[in-house]
Amino acid sequence: MLNLRYKWTPFLPYGQKLELKKNTFVYRQGENGRGFFYLEQGGVKISLLSDKGHERVIDYIPLGTLLGEHGAHKGTYLTTAVTTTPSILYHFTDDALAKVCRDHPHASMIFTNSHLYKVRLLAEIISYLDSPVEQQMAHFLLKLIQIHENENIPIDQTSFARYIGTSRITVNKIIQKWRQQGFIQFSNGVIRVIQIDRIREILPQAKNEWLVQYTSS
């Protein structure tokens, strides 16, 4: 994912600049597509509504990347995107995408690679929804390391519990277990991963290989 960051920046003049307040919906799951977006400043969280009506956060968008690619070409939005802070995004309609690709042919590959990454990531996240909580926590912790590009993750236990879709008590038990095993340190709302390979070992082997492949790309 890191090699896709800021690749779309040269094409921002083709989009419409949006200045959004905190807790503003960028798009909602199930809506008819009206294009995609680029996050320049701020933060956006991605959530998924299950068939049983349970909504949970599944991703936080890194700066300099696209979101809502599934809404291009009048596709349906597969997730919901909401700003977590005052944010600046750029909206690209289908016409804008066509103009970008006409003027800059290599842009089509950037968009396609980003779209494919998100589809694979969504499929991989869904595959974890019924996994044991410790595996889910390990998976999302590794994802947060990727997003923040370092091994110090600013997240408290309550936020982590919402991210996983479980209770704070359950998260606390696993964090304390990892601390005792020497995998992490935790203080002042920051998780510091000391032994990232040991966290990876918690994941099933097949899913572990997928995460290593796509977080190192």
C-alpha cells in the first residue's frame, strides 16, 4: 500500500476540493456510486455493516491515498466513510477520472492497483470477522502499524475494542497477556510493538502470508 501513497497527488486539479467537518459522511454503504475520493488532510475511518446489522470500523485511511474506488463507474459503495477530524478531500467523478486517464495514461494503472488493493483488503478483513479475538487484534494491530508507518500506535483500549467489535475488558486481558510475554509495551494510550514477528505468529499461516505480502508492498 505504501507505494500507492501520494501517487494521485499530481491529478488533484481534476477533482473537486472538499473541506469537511469532523463526523461528516463521505459516502454510505449501499449508496449508488458517484465517484471516488482522495484524502489530503485529516482522517477518515471506514466501517462495514454486517448482514446482522452490526457496524464496525475496519480501516483508517492513510493520508495521500484514495478511498471509495468501488463508487467509480456508478458502482455501489461497499463500505461507509466518515471523517474523524476536520479534513480536506478531493472528489473525482467518472468524467474527471476519464479526463485524468486521457491526459495521463499511467493514472489508470494507479487507480486500478488502488482498487484491487482495497477489494483484496476488504475480503481479507471480512475473513477475520469470525476469528478468535486475539487473532483479530493481532491483525488490526499490524494494519495500524502499516497505516502509521511505525511501531508506536496511538490507540487506547476503548478505541481498540470498537475497532475489533468486542469489549474493553477482553481487549485489556489480551494486551496484558502480550505485555507479560514481552510482545508490546502499553502506556498513555500508545501501544509500542517490540516483537512484531511474535504478533504475526498469532495469525493463521495463510492469512499471515497475505498480510506480510500486502503490507510490505
